[in-house]
Amino acid sequence: MINSVEDVPIFLLLALEAAFEVSWVPENGRVPTMRQSQAMTVMMSNSSVFLTGAPGSGKSYVLGKFVSKAEARGLRVAVTASTGIAATHIGGTTIHSWSGIGIRETLGAKDLAALSKRSQLVSRYQAADVLVIDEISMLPGWFLDLLDFLSRAFREDTRPFGGLQVVFVGDMFQLPPVARDATKQEFAHYSAAWKELDPLVCYLDEQHRQRRDGLLEVLEAMRKGDLHDEYLALINGRLHLRPPEGVEVTRLYSHNVNVDSINQQRLAMLEGPLERFEMRSKGPAPAVDQLSKRILAPQMLDLKVGAEVMFVANDPSKSFVNGSRGRVVRFEDGRPIVALSDGGRTITVSPYSWQNIEDDKVRAEVTQLPLRLAWAITIHKSQGMSIDAAEIDLSRSFTPGMGYVALSRLRSLDGLYISGMNAMALRLHPRIFELDEVLRSASDNLARETPDFVETGDSPVDGADGIGKVLIQGNLFDALKAWRGSRALAGGIPPYFIAHNSQLEEIAEKVPVDEAALLKIKGIGAAKVASFGEEILSLTRAHALRTGQPAKNGK
């Protein structure tokens, strides 16, 4: 029995003191949807999560911190992304490679039997505790369903994704994946797997990029459907500007025909002999044709010394990855030598084989250099990139979101050169605005129940980040929420497993001091009392002693 404040266990008293003395108020007076430290709390609670937000909101920072902390706690984290370019940014691999699905579009009983024989693949699924998928907006929903199917099968667990904690990361304002069926919605969040997993939403909306020259404000205005004249003026100020003479920039176009034309024109301008590499194939024509359409390597690749190129496959030895950029510096023994853009390493590029394997048999195979010309690329293929400078042609934009994706590739307004725009260029799809409201609302509700992440576990409030100010605020409800956050973090469970807000509100109103009174709270049964009752009662009794508020017993 607790007769004085000194009798309260120290970790509960710390939670109580934190709730009485500290609450977070942002310096600009506007409460954000969710803070980075709150997102960390949710992610570290073993809950599956969709981490989203605008460019510059800190998604990559939070993801990196989460992976580091999770691994430090002994969790095995599989870090993947929907594209090779995105995978390089987070030090992972593509989800297609990690999952073993590759270019498959269906998984039948024969596929499952064949994949089940790959012991390393099965072990990979079984060993993982957490699966991270970055740039989730670029992953088709049907692929997510296949991944869910394999996860349950290999882990022998009927829960979504076989019980893995899944962390999706991305921005749904990006363009959807290229649809196989134009009438079919391909976004990942439309999939049955996503809906059944029902990940918690952590929507970050604070800006943490140091450089704010107007580009981030333009992107945020586009996300809100509130592109005022001042923002349009910033965009128009970059219209018809040309990059400085002699400065090579990436050129982004909406259509492949423009990309191919520019690349061929630039190749023709180079002096020196042309080297031609033709794709080789094996297997039935229909199977080869299907495989060829699923890769980015061209049927005929023409190269010269000085050609700007992009790798379109992942090298098993990790010399390059899908999306690595470089320039051809010479040819040796009929092979191009490419100097990578990220440091000047040179690679002798050998032919690469893509295979379609069914029932442990190679049904089709194509072989080509894993390169394509890259003076220009399509806006769709640029997703996942971060570019210092780009010349963007939006004059033939044909779908909402294209301008947003192109602009969001840039790190600053100074690096943006727009050669043309049309009426579609700056539009976003109305359904994306609707989805954004749903995501923000879900994140808002979660943020109200989530404390900030602290590594020590001593207090659920992180006052060391310098983002906000503190106020004196004392009430039992906040103390209970603070305790719940610490308890959830320590136990590796979602906060709502312990108690919902409505239950904490009723406890704070009635202040029960014994188990009989606690059992009268709606939704608090014998099991919860057995697990958490003494801790809750320690808080209510301490609160009653400290404030002199009348408490209720069960008599």
C-alpha cells in the first residue's frame, strides 16, 4: 500500500513528473502531425508502420536511426527499396532481389515449390525480424501481395507478412508504378496485403533541410493544393533558363521518345568510333519478349568514349548497383571501361544475364551490357534520385503528379532549369489529396497517444532536441499516457495494447485506488489488471496524494 509519494516506484514517479512538468510546444505555435522522436517510439514498439512525409521532413534520417537502434537491440533488419537507386541511398538491396520474386508477376504452387528449395532464400525470410521497404510508392500493389504470400509460407506464420514487422517508407504524392493494366490501380496501399497489415501511419511534416530557397515551400504548397501566385512566380522564374555553359546536368523528360532522341543526339556529337552491343537471347520468343520488357537494358546499345551511362542491374560483387551513374572513358578488349560519378572508380563492364526461371529451369534468358545512355532519363525513372541540377521539360506532361515528382528530385531551386511547361505540369490527382487527409488524420490520432523516444527509458519526453519549449502542465491523464509510452517501449508492444485513450481518460477522471475500482473502468478486465494494475494504481494513488484529489475505491 502506498501512503506517501516516497512509496511510488522510481520509474513510475519519473513518468508522473514528466507528465506534470513537461509538454511540447513548437516555437512557431503550430503542433506538427508527428515529431521524428514520436515516429521512433512507434517504430521501436514492434508495430508495422508507414513512414511518410514531404521531401526534407526527415524520413531518411528517422529510418537510418531506427535501423541502427533496432540492430543494437539484437533485431535482424532487412533493408530494401523498390528500386536500385533508392536501395543505394539506404545501404540495402532491392526488394525484388531480397524476396526472390524478381520479375515474376504471379506465384503459383509450382513457383512456391521451386522457391522453397532455395534454402538461403527461406532462411533469409525466417531470420529477419524487421523488413524495411523504401520508396514504397513505386512498388505495385500486386507485388506486395506476392511478398505477403511468400512471407507467410516461408515463415510458416499466417499473420500478415508472416509476423514480420514491416516498415514502409515513402511519399504517395509520387507517380504510381507503371501499370500492366491501365484500368488497374497499382499503388501499394490498394493491395490486400497492405489493408490486412494495416500499418500505423507516422506522417512527418516538419522541415529539417538547412537550405530553404523556396523549392520546399513550393512542394508543400502543391501538396496542400494551395499554389499561390508567389509560388508560381518562383517556378516561372526558372522557366526557359539554361544551365551554365559547360555544366553537365541531368535532363528529365516525360516521354521515352524524347529521352531516346536526346541520348542519340548527344552520342552523335561525340568524336571517336562507335561501339555497338546487341542483346543475345535464349528460349521461346514469347518468354524472351516478356523478359526483355521487364528490364531496362536496350536491345541495341551504342557507346562511345565520353558517353554518359547508367547501370541497370545490381552487380553480385557490389561494384555497381541499379541506378549508378558514370561515363565511358575507354574500351579494352571489346568492353567499356566506366568511371563512376560517385568518386571516379572505374569498372570494366561485362555482359550481364537476366533469367526467367520456372520449376528450377531457365525458361528464358537475355544477355546484354547492364548499361543505358543517361544524358536524359524519364521523370518516372528519376523517382528515388536526388539531383543537384537538372533541366526538366514539362511541356508534354500527361498525368497529374509528374511536375511534383520532377521538382522534388532537386536539392535546391538554384539547380532547377525548366525548359517548358503545360497545363498538366503542376497538377496533382484529387484522390491523392483525399488520401493525404486520411494519412494525416491517422497520424494525428497516433501522435496524441505517443511519447517521444528516449534511449534511456527514464522519461518518455525528449527535451534535448531543441525543437520546442516546455510548459508546466499537470494532470493524471498525461501521466498515464507517459507511463503507457514507457511501458510499451520497454515491453516492445503498441501503446494501445495496454490501454486506449478513452480508458486512460476514465481512469484520470475517477482516480481508482484499488483493483476493485480499476475493474469498473470500461475495457479494463482481470487480465489487464494482472498485467498492469499495480503500475496504474501506483500512479493514481501518487496523484491523489500529491494533489489532494478524492480517490475512489471499489467498495
